[in-house]
Amino acid sequence: MGLGGISIWQLLVVLVIILLLVGPKRLKSLGSEMGNFLKNFRKAVDDKEENQNEADK
């Protein structure tokens, strides 16, 4: 068993399909864009929680 019931072979198949759909050149920028998205999402969630805590006081 791998991560949450997903085996290594299933992960490899998914990665190969993504590579075929996106292409190797676009894959690097796609990873960068995903990282920026997660960073901005976490910042927005933290800001919302901070604003909500201030409103509760």
C-alpha cells in the first residue's frame, strides 16, 4: 500500500498521463504556478481567520 491506498504504480501512471498532456517544458512552470497558488491560498485563509478573530473580540 502506498499513500491512502494508492500504489506506486498508480502514481506513476498518473504522472505519465500528466506529462503526456502537459509536456515537459510546461511541467516546470505548472509546478511553479501551483506553488504560487497554494502560497496565496494559505495567505488568504490566514487573513480571513485573523479578521474573524478580530471581529469576535
